[in-house]
Amino acid sequence: IPLPEGARVPVPVVLPIGSNQPNTYLAFGDSITAGDGSRGSRGYRSALQSSLREYWGGRAEVINDGIESTRSDDGRDRIAGSLAAERPAYVLILYGTNDWNLSACHRVITCFTIENTRSMIRQAKAAGTIPVVSTIIPVNPAYVNRLADERNFWVDETNKAHAPMARAEGAVVADLNLAMKAESPPLVDLF
């Protein structure tokens, strides 16, 4: 049925979340999730929660489970406990930025980011939680050092494998990297 431009049609859907908490979103990641480096150190969580509450009529809770300086292997090892403790309907996985700090991860082929993310997706699905995986975001220009270009190259190359893998595993992909690069204010303002 053709619809007018911008029309919304509500479709009742029951998501497969088992006994998990409806309208509960677990923000799971590293310092970016925790809010480090962002204006006011609040990160994206409060803005996301406000948007979700506005959209869903007040029903949404975003739980902070961001731990600074952690890598995707830390996330792989701790996600099951976090999912069991919070029982979220959705888990928002934003990991990979700190993986580059290990020399093994200076090359995508030798890095563990993709496999650790795959494990997190599978653990989330086994817990009845819907995984939403973010692409790795660009380097914060406020922290520019001599390796920023090399690191951003790694981020872009990793995302080329990261996003398709996440989709193939049945996760929703939030391309934050592309979204941040597409914004008109300077990138540093987005952090």
C-alpha cells in the first residue's frame, strides 16, 4: 500500500527477549560508553535515553556498563555476567577502540576485535538479548598524536570486516563511524 512521504504505520511486534526487561538497554563498552572524553563526561547514554523515552512515551532505561581502558577481550569475558545481572532487552556493544593499543592489533588480520565481537553477539543472543553493535568510531581529534592517521586507517579497515560480520551474526549494526564523519560540526565537537 503506497504511503505518503514521512508517514508512520505502527506494526505490533513481539521481540524475542524471553524474560529480559522490556525497554532496558545495556550500554556495554569501554571509556567511550563510560563517557570519558565527552563534554561533561556524560557520553551518549543520557541523550539516547531521552530520545528513547520521547519516542516510547517515557519507557526506556539505558544502563551504563562502560569500563575505561578495556578491550574487546575484556568485553568478551564480562558480557555474560552483565547480561545475567541486568537482563536487558538490548545490549549496545561499542568495543574495539582500545584494541589498537596492542601491537598485534596494528594489522586487522592479526587482531582479535572481530572474533571477540562475534563472541559478544552470540552470548547476547543466547541470553535472549538483542545485540546492537557499533562500528568503531574515529579517533578523537583532541587526542591527536603522531599515530592518529595510522590508527584511523586501522579503524576504517577493521570496520570493513566488523559490520558485515555483525550483520551475518544477526546483530543490528549502528554505524557510528559513518554518522560521526557525516556530521557538519567539527568531529572534535561530537566527542
